[in-house]
Amino acid sequence: MKFLSPFVVLSLATLSGALPASDHVVHEKRSGASTLWQKAARVNGTENVIVRIGLTQNNLDRGYEYLMDVSDSVSPNYGKFWTPEKVAETFAPSNETVTAVKQWLIEGGVDASRLSQTKNKAWIVFNATTAEAETLLHTQYYHYENAVTGLTTIATDQYRLPQSVTQHVDYIKPGVVLPLTSRKRQAGRKPLRYQPSKKTTPNPSSLATCDEAITPACVAALYKIPVASKDVSPNNSLGIFEEGDYYSQEDLDLFFKNFTRWIPSGTHPKPAFIDGAEAPVPVDEAGAESDLDFQLAYPIVYPQAITLFQNDDYNYASEEIYTSGFFNTFLDALDGSYCTYCADGECGDASGLDPVYPDTNQGGYTGQLMCGTYKPTNVISISYGLQEDDLPEYYQKRQCNEFLKLGLQGTSILIASGDDGVAGPPGDYTDDGCLGNGTIFSPAFPNSCPWVTNVGATKLYPGYTVADGESAAYDPIGDPYSIAYASGGGFSNIYPIPSYQAAAVAEYFNKHNPPYPYYKGAAKIGKNGGLYNRLGRGYPDVAANGDNIAMFNAGEYILEGGTSASTPIFSSVINRIIEKRIAAGKGPVGFLNPVLYRNADALNDITNGTNPGCGTDGFSTAPGWDPVTGLGTPNFPKLLEVFLSLP
């Protein structure tokens, strides 16, 4: 049995600190019982725990204003991105916040000499007994055991903070979060795939069978993508995020040989390996996710380079050790000020929530956590994610704010919307991946973060040509995949509708009102039988083809689907556009959404299809924006014209 907590499983703890004080309020509370993790015994009060307090950052109330100032095409400061130093200085926690939290801890019995703080002031860290932590937080810590694996972790159902302190704290670890079974976009399942009836690859230059197999030629035709220039900037590599899934060079070479002979055999991504990650792997170990990303991106961007942000050592990436968090080691490696702590001889993110390095487990990465090691690329494609219900709200908001900071620095973040329509993956807390009694729609994270561009999926129906137009991706179970598949989309239970999207969402509700009851606000999930939050940030923002994708995996020709395909396609289009801007003496484009929503006519509107889930037909596509395919698919010439017209 493996233990994820920094202390040993022992007997019941004391009851000290279990009762709330009148001036304390609930800061975090788990949304519901987990079907995977079973509550066991109390943690012994004498055992030690490292408590980590994430401090609220300064000026976050102006973060949206700052981001729009450099991202909205009508702003005189469009494209005038910030330096990392300016970002760190602007958002560092205030002295008032640091003082308030330290004073609370000292008055609660924690000697000042025990308190450590990160260089960027974002975290306060100290050692305590479990009894001390329970007293401070007015809570009780329990062991939880995984019903499948027998692994254990510790957590609390909720904790409280003084009213005077709660505004200064994002979240505390260990806290309410429970580890997940998987962190892939498909939450534990492999990307959608099947063996084509035709065992031979299609003609690489033909458009006659694009309804059967999407090839690079089909993608180029659908979105009017021209042949790439041979003269490329060395500073415009496309970034692709991977974790727990690895590409095979043999698969890439098979793909190049069969579909893109102009790309030389042996072409491979530039390694940006984070915390002991490695790639590529032998062909029989190849992951379909990574193979898919590179086989879709290279035909669009080559001879531009691709940078592979491969994350975490094998123990964490393969989930030999469960962690419940996601993306933090990646964000650490891009932004040194985001690294959570360095105290008591240990530098890294928290055990049980994020990977901890050095990893002392067998075969683990023994180096220090990478902090600010790599410069972010202009565009980063991410085909992984979770559901909002999987992680505490404070954790998600802190991470979402980091995406805002990357946007301020000129990085475009694109994330896949998921493959389960309005639901989460089956088995994600409920059998059908829905909230409540299995009927409430389950929004995804970080899709719902307002500072990323979320990408849904489209498909060509049988018998349709590239000239006939696409529809929303939806395939019922068994046709052709072994599980049902629909473009992920819906409305956040955490984030309100951002102003750049407000008019588009209002038009959708006014002209194409969904036939479902709804609730208003995250605190009212499911009220009056509501299935979705009428006031939440809508997603996806855009879409691209994500069905019947021709590729090679594990040495075999297969067809694959998912928004994992859509995202590298749209990301590659943006990277190509930035290449043209660089050639014109301009820079990257940063956060895309304000420009995209102002120029919806630069995308191909999708008006056919739905995204079923939770026992419903889901939402419907419609003229303009919709929560199935967003604003639509890329039209390269029109998007290029828009972005070249900007400073």
C-alpha cells in the first residue's frame, strides 16, 4: 500500500479544533461524496503535516482589464505584451495579505520561526501536527482509501477560516481535494479510435474520401490553408503539451511516408522535458494522443518547429502515484514565480495534490522541481483536462489566473473541449459523468477558464465533401467507436460570462433558447430542476475537425477522433498566422478570444448538430456562437487578413 500524505497512517486523532468558532466561515467544502474514495479513520493528531497556504494575489481584480488592454483589437495597446518581471511584480500578494495571514497563524500558536515564504510571496509554509492544523482550520482530517487500488490519502470534508483572513487565502493544502483516476482529456480512456474497413491508406492528395478519412490534404482544403513558406522564424515554435502519453518516431515516419512526403523522415519535436519526463518511446508503447497531436500539427506548420512540453517523470505521469492536481508542474516550468514553495529542504508542489520533486520513489526524477526553465512558446496546444467538479474552486481559479498571466505575456493557450458533450467522462463521480443525480450538465476545466481559447470538434458526414460544410462531431456508441462521442460544450459553474462573449451568448439564448430548465449562479446548481448555469462562461470558443482522422499508432494505420484532434489543428493555424505577422515585422497575438469574437465572420459557422449527454440531446448548433462548436472552424485567409491588419 502506498501513502500519498506526508505523514504516516495511524489511529484516530484528537478532537481538538473540530468545532467551528463563531467568527470562522467555511472557506472550502467538497461538492459531494466520491464513488472512488472511501472515508476511513481519523488521522492521528500527533502526526506531522506540511501545511501550505496559497495567498491571494494582488491586483487580480484588474487582471481582466490588463489582459483586454493588450488583447482587444480596439485597444491602443493591442500587442504590447508584458515582461515576466512586470507580471510577477504586479500580481505578487500585498503586504497586507502576508501580514494578515502570518498574524492569524502566530496568534493561533504557530511560532514565527516556523513560517517560511516563497520568494514571490505567493505561499506560506510550515510544519504542524495534525491536531494543530485541525485547530487552526476548525476541521478534522481523515484517511481515504481508493476502492479500486487500495491507495490512501488524507483530506477533509471542509475547513474554516476567520472572516478577517478568508479574503487573503486562495486555498490550503492538504484540504478538500481527493486524487483522481486520470488527468487525460478523456479521463482514463484512450483517444477514440477504430480500424478502418479499408486497410490501405487513402491517396494523400485526393479529396474524394474526406468523409471516410481526414488526411492532411482534407484539413488544408477544409480551412483553405496554403503551403507553408520555407523561410520561417526560429522563434516561432508551436508548443504541444503532453503528460502520461508518448509519441513514437517510427509512427511519425510512417505518417510522413504515407501522407506528407515533403516532411523528411526523422523530423521530430524539440524536447522541453519537465521534471524527468522522456520521449519518444518504442513503437509498441506509443500513445495515440501524442502521435495524433504531432501528425496533425506537422503537415500544417512544417518547416516551423514544434516544441514538446512533456511533463513529469514516469511515476507521476503514469499515475503510479496518484495526484489530484493538474498542470502545475507545467506552469512551474514556464513561470518560476508560480512555483509553490521552497521550504524545509523541499522544493515542489504538494504531495497528494501535485507531483513532488525530487521524487524519492523507485525510478523517480531526483532533480529539483523545474522553475522557470522554459520560455513559453507563442502558441500552446493542450488536449488534456478535467471537469470543474474534480478540483476545488480555489485551485482552479489560481491556475486560471496563471493562464491570464501567460496571455499578458503574448502566449495563446488553446485547450480541447472534451468528448462527452454536456457531460463529463462516464464514471467521473457518477456513472454517466453528470452532476447531482446524474442529470445536471458537467462543465469542464480548464475549458471554462475565460482566459483560454477552447476548441470543440466537427466532422464531415458520410457522403459530404469538403465543399459541403461540416457538422458538430457526434457519434453514438458503436458507430464507429466503442463509446459515444460528442463535442464538449456548455456553461461554467465557476466563471461568469466574460464581456468579450456576452453579446454572442445573449444572442444564442434569445434566438435559440435551449429547451431545458436552468439555474443562475454557481451556488444554485440544480435549483428548480435546472440542468445548466444560465450565467456561466460558455464554451467552446471555436472548433475544428475531430472525427475519422487518418493516422499511424503503434505501427498501424487507424482512424481516430476527439477534440484532441481539433485543438492541434486550430493551434497550428494560429502559429502559421503568427509566422506571417513576424515576417511583416509584427509579433505574436496572445489571448485570442477578444479578436475572434469581434471577427466571427472570419470563421466558418457550423449550424448542424448537437452535443448529447446526461440523458438529453445537449445543446444545438446555431448561426453565430453556440455551446457546441463555438464561433466555428478556421478560415485561414480571413483570419490571416484580420490578424495582419492589427498592430
